[in-house]
Amino acid sequence: MARSATDWRRLPRRAARYAPLPAALDQQLLRALQTEGVRQLYSHQAAAFQAAAAGQHLVVSTPTASGKTLCYNLPVLQTLLQEPQARALYLFPTKALAQDQLAALGRLTAEIDAPLRIDTYDGDTPAAARRSIREGAAIVVSNPDMLHTGILPHHTRWAAFFSGLRYVVIDELHTYRGLFGSHVANVLRRLQRVAAFYGARPQFICSSATIANPQALAERLVEAPFTLVDDDGSPSGEKQFVLYHP
């Protein structure tokens, strides 16, 4: 049988679509972005910031390397700078991904004078450091399993954190499917019950790779309406898409 390409399509390059930095952005955050070379946003980043500022739960679904990280870091840091008692919880499915995002946050907040403490809280966190993280971290970076086994069962020790919890960021949302997704959904239900006990109703910001049903998945996991941001404004080079019959 002859080998052949059964279909071959050219996907043209796409220019970036930009939006100005939000006028309401805190001046320290604005300077930090400019130091990092960010002087304007992609259109989907601006849409995400507007949705978050309006108090909506949102899910961002755009391709890899399209700048999804800024979609949740900007509204979270904006709120933390305006409300010193506010807190945020970042959940990642793997430790490696959490460390990458922690480094990105560190670079951005290094240019900010306000004390924004960011810590990882997982199975490798030394016991001696855990109390200070519970009491002093503005952003806690963790994972669903640690939330289930190491944070929620000891919520009385986390009273200050939960009472100020404003944002829950869930990255790589598309990984929470099937049996694992069912487990995470129950953990998130418990998280919301505990937060409500301390008087907090956190806003959820989720990010996902491009999947068919990001909004439906987010709404099933969190059991709340979500705004979908999926109109990618980042640039893309030309691609060749080939279906090959061997």
C-alpha cells in the first residue's frame, strides 16, 4: 500500500491583537510590568482582567505560550495590593509546574515594594515553615491532594488565610477529568464550605489548554457560572497540518 498524506492544510500566520494596560492598574504593578517589558496586553489578557474585575468566575482557554499566566496573576496581584488582608490560593496538578509559576510570580513581585509573601505549601514544605506560611503568606501555591490532606482538615489553623481568601486559581484545568476530576470536584466543594464558614466567597480563575468544553468543565467542577475567555489574541506563526496514512 502506498504511503500518502490523506489531508494537508496550511494554517496561516496570525498577528497579535493588543489592548492597552488597564487604567485601573495599581502603579506598582504597572511599573513591575513595564520593567518586565510588558507595555500592553494581548486582547484575551485584557478581557480576562475585565471579567475578574467585575467579580466573575472565569476560565481562560487559549493555546500554550499565549500568556495565560498573566490572566490570573494580574487580577490577583491587583487585589492584594489594594487589600493587604486579601489572600489567594493557587492550585497546580504537578510540583514542577507549580515551581515554574512560582518563579514567574517572583520575577513580577520583585519589582513591587509592598510585602507580598508567596510560598509553596506541599508535602515537601518543612514542618518548621508551615506555621509562618499559614499566618503570613499572601499567595499559597499548592495542589489538590495537599489541599485535601494537609490544609482543609486543619482549617482552624488556617483561619486568617481562609477569612481573607479572595481568589482560587486552578491551572491546567483540563487535567481534572474522570475519576481524578470527581475527586477534585469534591475537594473544591469542601474548600468553598470551609471558606464560607470563615465568611469568604472566593472568586475562581481557571486556565486550560484548548479543549472542547472548558466552560462546562469549570462549571461542573466548581458548581457556579463561569465566563469563558477563549479568543486568543497572541501571535502565531504559520503551521502545516498533515494527516499521514502510513
